[in-house]
Amino acid sequence: ISECSKLASQDKFIGYLCLCRVNRINLKTDLAILSCSKAKVKNPFSPYPHIEFAEIYTSKNKNDAALTEIEFAINIDSGNFHANLKAAELMERKNLNKSLQYYSKSLEILKKSNEPYIIGKKIYIENKISEIKSLIEKKLLEENEKRYLKCISDYKKEKNTDKSLEIIENCLSMKSKHNESVYMDYLTLLYKAEKFEEIIKLKNLEKELSKTNKSKFEEILANSYYKLSKYHEAIKIYKKLITEETYDISLLYNYANSLERSGDKINALEIYKKINTIKPSQKISEKIEDLKIEIMSDEEILEDLKIRGFVDKEKTVLLPPEKKLFLSIKLIEKNGAIKYLIERYPGYANIIWKNPSNNEDLRITLPGYNLYLKTISQKLIKAIEKEAHDPRDIFKVKDSNGFDIFDKSGNLTYEGIKCFYEYQKTNKKNWYFPHEKPQIKPQESYLNIEKETEFNNKKKEIEKLGYEEISETEYLWLLSVTNCPEDILLRAPCNIKKLDSGNGLRYFICMKEGLCNKTQMILASYITSYRSGNLQLPNTNTASNFFGKPSSSKKRFCENGKIWQGE
């Protein structure tokens, strides 16, 4: 004090500042303030009197006043270590981000200084910086959590699906990790909004979910594939989800429908049966009956037609027209033809076949079919007559897909029967006269667009090369009659084409003379013979040799897995 007083008596700035600091340390606040005030007057451009005042106010818990003084000091000398350090400490209670800035500035000044007192503060400042950063991060997390919880609350209150989805997506952007229930709510909202592609993009989310939520997510994912007509992908997941204990009708129906549309009608039938056991309905019962028909083999259909009297009992091969006839029979039976015939023609023999071992197994016979077909044909003719301008156009009408409604005998075709029942339900014209252009309905597609486009492009290409489509029945008959392994028919010189349409295989054979080779034309003759009903092999094909020398014994098209080319 004596040294400071001696300097002060000489009216020196350093003396007043020295007395201010010593008295502050000795807790003689009034004397300290007096000396600091004189120091300020003596040198108004020094930051140190302001720093001392800041320390005095801090000891009195007057932090705002202390902060005002320290800001003056920094304005005078922004590179002052003591001012920045004091500002950092004062700001800890008010603004952590600014406190961090002042601590960082202090450390920056320290690294350029050689003063022992300043250098000695290095560890203290570094620890403070680390501490402040942690506090800032914690505070940010707490604030973010509050915003997040409010966001979650807002989306739960929102009734509109689109707005609710928008809010929850904002919530998800706030955090990297979320409660599983939020994820599940988000997926549910996406499904309600029909954003199925977005759900599929999140399929890896499954790994982060508990067993219960994983199962729920897989169901949403499978249903999303189903909604997008990606049936094969949907089936893979449904197979995992569905067990004998599954009673969820909606889930079972989607699975059955996926199987049916992907071509697996046998397994689809079993699932539909289970649905009908759990919750019987006419719609599902009809679906079951339709599928039973669709999965019948040619042999079973042929046997049924023999029982009914539609074909000779000696017949061994089912022709495409006969299969279509069978479908027509089942269609009219489904729509009450049996009941109509029994009530309309009581006592008329042979219109209905009754199974001797099962009185409920009733089937329409050929006479019964002809009677009923004539009846519904006349009904549709009368309806068409009302619309026709020229009577000659009545039997030229077509359905919405461009198929003939009447055959050459004036009876309804299979398409005509469907047209009749549709007209019965709606009482609306659903046929087209020659002068009208049918509004062709696109066939229901179970392919994705790329697959369908690929198939159609290939089909157009091979049709230009003389190829025509043949039915699966014709293709199987060709395998049988030629005695050839399938790989022989599919490669040169036969080159039969087997294309995957995405909804089953389609078969094409070269049949145009001039564009097809000799071998292909021989195969074409088999198909021509089959379609004419002549199932005897053409002489050229049963000859001993197609390509060269004659042989002593007749051979089939293929012998021992190879095309026969002579002895």
C-alpha cells in the first residue's frame, strides 16, 4: 500500500490503479472505488480500471453492472486477456454461447503471450471451454427434446392425415433416434396417405424394431407391395406372417389375392377356403368355385364333359373350343341355370345329370344347356333389337373387348353369356354394333409396367418373323405328339418361343410359309391338324425321314431325345 500511495501522491495513473486493486483484494471496497474512479479520470483509455470495477461489482453480486464495465474494457482493448476472461466468466450465467466465444478468445491471446500469469491459466481455460461446450450441447438437447415432444403432441392432435404426416415428418427430422411407436405411427400415416413407395424405401427399418413391431411393420410392408401390384414381393412376406393361427381376414385375403394374381391358384384356393371357414360369405364362396374350375386339368374337364354328354366317351384330347364350352357351362350354372331348368321343364328327361352317390351334385347336360342357351340368347336378342337400326346388325354385335357375342348359329358365345349377365345386372347396353367402336377395356395386368412393355415388344418382334401364339394345351399336345424333350423344341431348328408375360407363360410357333424353315413348318402342320380336330399325325410327319434318306420303319418327329433325320 505504501508503494501504491507513494505513486498516487505523485498523481500517477498506475498509483491510483494499484491502490484500487490492493484495496479490492483487502475488501476495502469504498477505498477501492475511490481509487478506481481517479484512475479512470487519469487514463480514460485504459481497460484496467473497468476490469477492477467489474471485479468489485462481482463481489457485490451485481453481475449486470460488472458486465457493463467489462464490455467497456473490451471496447477499449479487444485483445486484453483479463477483460476477455472476466467477460467469459460473467457470461456463463447469462449466455453460454457468448461465454464460449470469450473463453476461446482468451485462449487465443494466451497462446501468443509470454506472461507467466496468463500462461498459467491455460489448463483452467481449456477445461472451461470443454465444460461450456458440454453445457451448450446438453441445453440444445433439452430444448430440442421440448420442441420434439411438442411436435409429437401436435401431430397426435391433428385429424387430417396429410397434415399429420407433414408434422410427424418434421418431428422425425429433429432427432436421429426415436421411440418405436413414433416410427410405427409414421408408417401407419404413410399407408393411410397411400404413399406405398415411401414405405418400401424404409424396409431396412425392420432391423431396428422389436419383435412385436417388426411383425406389424412387415404386414404394412407386404400390404404396400400388394397395393402396388408387386405380388411376388408381397407373397414372400405374407408367407412369414401367416400361420395356422392367423385369423386376420384382411391379411388372409391380400395373401390369397396375391397368390391368385401371381398364378399360384392352388395355394390361393386353400387360403380362400380358410377365409370362408372363419367368415363365410357369398363372394368368397364364388371365388372358391371359380378357382376350382380354373385349376381343373384337361383330363378332369374332359371327363366332366363326357358325363354331361357333350363329347364322345372315346375322346382323349381336350380341344380349346371344348374348354371354352366348359367355361360357358360353369358360368350359366353359377348364375342359376340348374334351378331355372328344373322349375321351367319339370319332368323333362336328361336336362340335368344327378350324381347317383350325391344328390346335391347336379350338372347340366347337353339338352339342358341347349334349352337354357336358347332362352338367354333370345332374351339378349330382344334387348339388342330395341337398339338396332338394321336387323342384320343384331348378330354382328361385339362386346367391349371386340369379341363376337353370337356364334354362327345365333346362340351366345362364352363372351356373349358374360355380356348377357352383365346386362341383366345393370340393364345398360354393353354391346357394340358394326358402326360403333368398342371401348376396349385393358386386360387386368399383374405385371409392373416395365415387364408388360418388355413382353409386348418381344411379341411384336417375333410376330414379324411369322410367329403365332398357341395355347398351353396346344403346346403340351405338341410335346406329346412329337415325342420331343422341351429343350429340343425351344432351340434351333424348331425355335418355339416361350415368353414370360408376368402372369404366366405364353407360347409362340413359326407358322408362316416363306418366313419359317422346313422343320418349323412341320411343327406348324401339327398345330393345324390339332385345330381342325384331326388328331392323327400328318403323313409327312410320320414318315421315316424328314431330311434325307428313306427308312424301313416309321419314326416320330423325335427319337431318343433328338430330331429324327433318318437311319
